[in-house]
Amino acid sequence: MILMKDKRAIIIKTPKLRKIRNNFRDLWLKATSSKWNNIYDRRRDMLFRSDGSRITISAFSPSELAQFRNLQSQEATLRELASRSICMCVTCGKGEQDMVYNKAYDAWYCTECYGMERLNTQERAKLKIRKLKPCEEKAIQSHSKTFL
Ligand SMILES: [Zn+2]
């Protein structure tokens, strides 16, 4: 298990290294997408007979249903891996930016999105919104602290 610090920025300034990094990220995302498509196709194939008619899940045998659910689980895991990886911003989906890790959300943000979150946090801190319920205010403060 890899333990990450609360916050970590990965910034590469050299254009050639940025290009190499972006190409690796792109390659990894394409491999993940290809694997996801393969699993999706296998799961979709289970839903149709050779004549093209649809099979409902309720008609599956217990082992077919287990296989179907396993494929769904693999799809979700791959999607989660990609969206939470350093290869793409969890907010905007961009993958060609420098990234900042936020442990509270176990996610990587591009420096642009992270900066906007920080800015929003600082502006919210300046405004004292009194109409919020104490639990709402506490939740906002808790979220905000993760970006400071
Ligand atoms: Zn972003």
C-alpha cells in the first residue's frame, strides 16, 4: 500500500519532460479504456442471444449472474482507477496539466481546478454566511480545509 501525504503537487517545468509525462498518461488512459471496452463488450454479449434477442438478467443462472456482476464490478473499478489517478483531473478530466493530490478526497486535481477550489475556499472564509445550519457550515469548513 502506498501512503500519500495530505497534499502533494507534481510539477514538471521542462517542456520535453512534460510531453513525455503526457504521452505516458495518454498511453495509460488508452490502455485502461481499451480494457474497459473489452469488459463492457463481454458483459453486453451476455445480454443478447445469437439471433439478437435480448436476455433479461432474471433469466441468468446463478453462475451467469455472478459473472455478469463480476464484469460490472471490474468496469466500475477501472473507471474509478482512471478518474482517481494522476492521469486525469477528478474535476475537469484534463490530463495534460500538473497535478495536486488531495488526500481528503483521495484524488488528483489539475493545478487550475485546485487553484479554483483554494480561491473559493478563501472567498468563502471571508464571507460569513450566517443562514447556514451549523452542520452545513461545519461540512463546508471541513471541505475547505482540505484545499488550504
Ligand atoms: Zn481540472
